[in-house]
Amino acid sequence: MLTRPRSLAHLVGSLLMLVVMSTAAAAQEPKSAALAKELTQLLDAAKLTAIAAKDPSDPDAFVSAMYFSGSQLLVVGAKYAPAVLLTDKIVRKEYQEIYIDLNSASVAGTKVFVEDIGADGLKADHAEGSGPDSLERGGKRTVFDEHWRKDQKLTDEQYAKAVTDADAVYVRLLNALIAQAKKS
């Protein structure tokens, strides 16, 4: 009889530990947080509001960002044809034009658009009253806010995967922009 209460107590303790560990993991900073901070510092130092670069993962793809100091970072990545037009604009540092081109005339179905409110990385949740981050890819927009269960009809696992996947995409885009900002 003594083994059952101990087993039950052990099970309850293990479950509590799992809940605490998963809560702590969820509260961790996204990988994009440090990179967004680095990029915004580079842009502030260079007094730039836009930056653009070739996407190293695809020779026909580019990435660009508009930065509103202290408030948000809007990042777009997409294929563009003919790619040589944007390559020339990068050389001339016409970053804002590239941002506009990628938003308006990119190859259909290739655009990824990130809204990083606060310019602090993609966060799974936000303080009350602050706007949510979002990622749009393949025509589908995922908003990272407290209403994801109701508005987006996602399970906990689906939302966690969406956050992780979006952060990985954002990290890739930020790395390309940081490399270019260091050259500018």
C-alpha cells in the first residue's frame, strides 16, 4: 500500500516538473530576438531606415527590411525576376526601392513577410496593449497573439510549431540583412 501513494506522488511531481519546464521553455527568448537587436543597432548606427541583400539560400531571392526606429521591423523575402535588376540596386544601395519591389512585384508564391512589432524578434505572446508579431507565407498569415486558439483554430502543438518555424525563417532573413548592413 505504501508503493501506490509514492507512485502517485511521484507521478504528480513529475507532471508538475514537466509543466514548469515547458512553461520556462515557452518563455525563452526567440532566436530572432538577438539578431533583430543586432540589425536595428547596425541600422541606427548607419542612420538607415531600409536595408536589402541577396538571400544566400537562393540566387534569385532577396530580402529587404524597413525599420521604424524603436517601434517595428518589416521584413520581406522573395524571388524576383530578373534578379539582376535587384542585384544592381543593392550595389547602388537603393534599399527602399528593393523593399517596394519585393512587396509589389515578387515572383508569385515566393514572398515571406514578417511584421516584428517592437523590432525585438518574433514573440509567441505579447504584453497587453502591444501589437502582435506575424508572418505571412504562401498567402497564409499567422498572427502571434493571445487569440490564436480562437482566431486561427490551432492546437497548442500547431501553434508551437508555427512559432518555431516562423522564427527559423526570420533568423535566416535577419542573418542575410545583418551581413549586408555590416558591409554598408
